[in-house]
Amino acid sequence: MPKTEEPTIDHEPIAQRALDDRQAAILEAVVTEYIGTAQPVGSGHVAKVAGVNVSAATVRSEMVDLEHEGYLVQPHTSAGRIPTDKGYRFFVDHLTEPGVLGPAQRQKVSRFFDQVHGEMEQMLERTSGLLSDLTSYAAVVVGPTHESAAIRSVQLVGLGPRLALLVVVLADGAVEKRSIELGDDTPDELLAAASTQLQLGLQGRSLAETGVVAKTGDAAVDRAVGVAHAALSDLSSPGEAEHVFVGGPSRLAVAFDAVETVRSVLGILEQQMVVVSLLRDVLDRGLSVSIGVEHGYEPLASCALVVAPVSVDGHDAGAVGLLGPTRMNYPQALAAAHVVGERLGERIGDALGGSGSEDRGAKRPRTPGTKGGRRGR
Amino acid sequence: MPKTEEPTIDHEPIAQRALDDRQAAILEAVVTEYIGTAQPVGSGHVAKVAGVNVSAATVRSEMVDLEHEGYLVQPHTSAGRIPTDKGYRFFVDHLTEPGVLGPAQRQKVSRFFDQVHGEMEQMLERTSGLLSDLTSYAAVVVGPTHESAAIRSVQLVGLGPRLALLVVVLADGAVEKRSIELGDDTPDELLAAASTQLQLGLQGRSLAETGVVAKTGDAAVDRAVGVAHAALSDLSSPGEAEHVFVGGPSRLAVAFDAVETVRSVLGILEQQMVVVSLLRDVLDRGLSVSIGVEHGYEPLASCALVVAPVSVDGHDAGAVGLLGPTRMNYPQALAAAHVVGERLGERIGDALGGSGSEDRGAKRPRTPGTKGGRRGR
DNA sequence: GTTGGCACTCGATTCTACCGAGTGCCAACC
DNA sequence: GGTTGGCACTCGGTAGAATCGAGTGCCAAC
């Protein structure tokens, strides 16, 4: 058979000896069947599938090869085969088109984005619900980081005799706040003066680079300004800013039947920081899918993560993700994640009136070509 | 023994024929044992327990009575007994003291409340983590409703040509926001004027009763004020305001071994509104514990909910709750919930500098007497 | 009223037999 | 050469029978 007799470069141990068409078809059949039934797939079933026009015996001998090369495993002798992570990876990279949503789902998405309103957090929260609803998997949505958003307004509001609240409004509509303690009784006028000073010095800058604020003459005001300024830089500290919205965690309990797996995956989802860096990681590697142990967390070894970026006018504005078992429905999940990610980006852009940043409002073109991760040959 | 021969008022069908001391002791032994082992408890085990100084045979005959009266059930003939919801209820109401936290836990709580800082939401979120950590059950924390908090500041911040953000700061440190759309290009000066007008008209009032705002002469400004004012009343609409923080949902997966139970309970926790009204309901009925079907949600039939109020200067400021299996460790859960609820209230009070509202800052006395729900006779 | 004794129940566990989906191998075929 | 049908073999899953033992209900004796 073809086997593409290259001189066995072997950058990866046994790995990328490309599969010939028939092997690919068989792998595809196994993956598809297994995703549907969660049962090991035998040569007989594969032989029946359209596209594989060979006998069960031939399928068997090919499956032995596929097993040697690490695409399939047998749970035990004389059982059917199950895809490995590598098998899923090949399937996702080479064998599946992103897929399209059904009309009902498409309509759900449209209706959702037509109706959704309210603040960013609420929108993200609900988006996570939508995604989970579309796919029956647990969904995660992380919003834009605010580090680079320009400051629109800074204000100090008195709450108590020595307590004030620093309220910062950013260009993307986010509001950050931090309570600060002031030395002694601080009259409202002083706060007003400090607010004005902060506003003058900071407006238009981003949280990440708050530079210096000019002094007024008044020592008391300057003190307040200093405290507020310190609190401000605290606001941009990492981890504090990013919110993660998890939708439909209960779906995990249907996706996995081992209660221990459910527990450990839920445990991961509880750690927002981990989730954020997980999504970011996957996107940074230019992928849309992370399967099994590809990401480094063992509790997620039996999970796959489908990620799509959210961007507004070409700028990174967060990500959406779907978390399910490795035997998840990749085409559907990819389609859902990308559509929702895209629409969410547009929606956020709309909400900001297209005047969000220095970019001219030219909507970035949709780029369906890059969807399935590295798409080969 | 006592049986307290009251004339059998029978407001409940068979129910409150009080248990004599021996029956109570047996029930207690069964509940305690079952909580520990999750196995049906036989007469032999009960007879061995200190406090029950009778033979297994006697225990058996008493258990028959207890079963008739609905405190115990047998999963099948010739198995030990399991407490019913009614059994747990009696246990909670009459047989258990609130319990105290171990020194290690006590220290965790202290350290937590010494260290915790940042904004309300963050504090509540972390509190839910603490509670879950202390008890190994899932925890819920709902913050104060903002309806009655006085408005400290109202501000309109321009975000785009026709988009502005209404930012409201409340006396309790909460910041609410809502984006509003304005007719045509709206210069910053107009927004400033409208802000001032809103501020004048609304400061000191609560979100619930925003009354009327006086007109300026300027029609454009009045229009903006009107839009903002409408958005404001939208803010106080029910359901929108209350945030629920769920801590340690993964604990549910260890508390229940049936994956379907986990799924349905997680499903309930996803519905914030339900959770809020659940906690509120229980507190309104003057209880600290709701067991099994006492609350109306079937998915929670195998759960118990332990609730403690959070109050600041005697005012309702939310609640904390623990959700576990009906065979949860009630004394520990009650202790943890009440301590954390109390400390949280104090902490919020501190953060507001004791000047939160019209109440003079007299800390409300601790009232440990009311802890275990209706504690009778 | 309490207790020890005793026959009985019934879920859980273990063992055995058996079924059948699926495999690996091989000889025959193209 | 690759492909195919045939065949013996493997082994997890299921069903039934036997066994075990914790726990019960009942009763006679204390």
C-alpha cells in the first residue's frame, strides 16, 4: 500500500507516516461510530460503512496497522477498537469539515443575538448558556481583558467618613471599582477635586499604563489622588480582571458516567485562572481543539476542549469554549463555537458603536478557512 | 419517658406525638450512624451506642414504632433502618446542638476574614469558597439586595457617538450600570449636565423609589435624563440585581454517587433565581434547615439545605447556604453556616464603616439561641 | 416491660456456564 | 502482490445457582 515511502524522517517517534485514503476512511468510520455509540467499534461495522468498500478482514488488517501507529486501541483482546487522542486529533485535523448548525440551532443563535441586551457580564453569562444549550456540553466564555481599554471616566465616591469607592469606566463599557481608605474625614469637595484631577490625568490611557498624575497644590487632594492611583494599578493586576462564565456544568454529568470524572472536571472549572489560561494556551498554539492530555491537566485527560476566539474589529476580545468528552461531536461543537464566537464579537462591536478603538470600523472578514485547526493537504 | 401528655392536638396527621427519651436516643443513634456510614443501621449497632442501654431486641421493637410514625424506613425487609426526612427533621430540631467548629476550621475562618479584601462580589465569591472548603459541601452565598440602598452617585459616561453608560453607586458600595442609547450625537457637556441633574434628583433615594427628577430648561438634557431615569428603574427590577455565588459545586459529585442526582442538583444551582428564592423561603419560614422535599423542588429531594442569614446592623443583607445530601453532617454545617454568615455580616458592616444607614452603629447582639431552627421544649 | 433465642428473609457476593461479538491467522482467490 | 471468506480462539458480559450474613419479627422466659 502507498505508505508514502519517504526515508522515515521520524521527527516524531512513529508518528506522522501519513495515512492512506483507506486507512483514513476506516479511522473516520471508527471515530464517527464511537462518538455515536460510545461502544468499541468492530471491523464488521466499519466494513458496512459507505466509503469503505472492503471486507471486514481487510479492515481488520488495516486496523492492526492503525493500532500500531497509535490511532486506535483495543480495550481488550477480542473487542472492537476505540480512537486514541491521536486518532481524534487526526480526525479533527483532516477528516472533518467544521460542520454547519442545523436550522433550528441557527435560529436559536440568531434569536439570541437579536434579543440579548444588558451589560457585558450579563451578555457573556447568557452566551455561555446559549453555547451549552446548542451543544449539550459545558461551555465557557471569557470576556475581553480590560488592560488595554482606554479609561473613559474616573470618579471617587464617598461611602463613609473615611471610605471611598474608586469607580473607573472603560471604553469597552466595563466598570471597575475598588474601595479605598482615606486618612481622615474627607469632605465631598475634596473627593470631587481629586476625581477631577484623576480624570484629567488618566482619561484616554489604559489601565495597564496609568503613568503619573500631576499634582495639584492642595496636599490633602494630592494624598487622595495618590491612594486612588495606587488602587488603580492594583486593578490591572493579573487574574483580578478576567471573568469566566461557565454555562451548563450539569451537562458534564451526562457526558461522563464516572462520577469521579465529573468531580475532577468540575474541580477544574472552579479554578477560573486555570480555565482562562487553558483557553488562551490553545488559541496561542493556533488551534481550535485540544484533546485529552494535549493540554497539561490530567483531570481533563478524558476531555476535549473546543475553542473559538472572540474578536472585535480584529482585536482579541476573549474566547468561547466547549468542554466535553474526547468522544464529543467535533463538527457540531466547532460550528457552534465559531458561530457564537463570531457573533459575540460582532455584538460587542455593535454595542460599542464601532468607535471602540483606533481601528477603522472595517469588520474583519470572516475566515472560515482556518477553522478546524491546522487543516492539511 | 416524659411523653408530655398534651391532649394530642394533632395539627399534623399522625405526626407530633412526641418521642419519648428512649425513642429519641435511638433515632439519634440511627441518624448519627447513617450520616457516618451511609449504610442502613441495624438494631445491633444501635444497642451498642452509649446512651441506649437496652438490648437489640428492645431497640427493634422501638424501631418498629418509629417506622410506623414515619421517622425511619427499611429499604427492604431484613435490612437496617434509614432515617426519613421527618427523622432528620426531628434530629435537627430536637437532638442536635448547633455544634462548634474545630480549632482548625475556626482558624481558617478567622484568617479568611482577616485577609479578605476587595470588592463585595469578590468577597462573596470567596466566602462561598470558604464555606465549601470548611464543610465539603456545595455552598451558596447571596449578597444583599440593593433595592433599599441609598444612591450615592449617578453618572452618565459617554462610550460612543450615541451610546452612554449609566453608572450608579450605592451606599453599600455596589455599582450598577446599564448602557443606554441616546438619540443623536450627544456631546459630553450634555451628559455632564444630565448627570448633575440626575445626581441632584436621586442622591439619597433608593433604587426602589426613584420618584421624579426635576426638569431643567434644556429639552435635550431633559430627554437624556428621561432615558437614564427609565433605565434606572429597570435596574431595580427583580431578578436582575441579585447575584448568587456558588462555591464548590464539585463537592456534589462526592456527596452523591448517582450521577443523575448530581446532574439534576447542578441543574438547580444553575438557576440563580431558584436558588435565591429557595434560601429566602427557608429563612422566611424561620428555619435554618430544609430537608428533602420540604422545599418544593423534586430534583432536590435527596438534598438538605442549611441556611444562615447575613445581616448588617440588623438589616437583611443576604444569606449563606450549604447544600448537601440529606444525610449531611448537620451540626457541623449549621455551625459553619452561622459562623460564616455572622462574620460576613460584620465584615460587610466594617467595610461600610458602620455608617451604612439610619441605624446607629450598635452591633446587633449575637443570638445563638435561635440557631437550630425551631428549637423546642 | 425486657431479653435471649430462633427461624426466616433477602440483598450482596461468588461461582459457573454460556453466549456472541470480535479478533488473528491462513489458505484460496483474483 | 493485495483481498477475501473461513475458522478457531478470546474474553467481557449476562444469567442462574449457591452461599453468606446482617438483620428482622416473633415468642417464650425472665
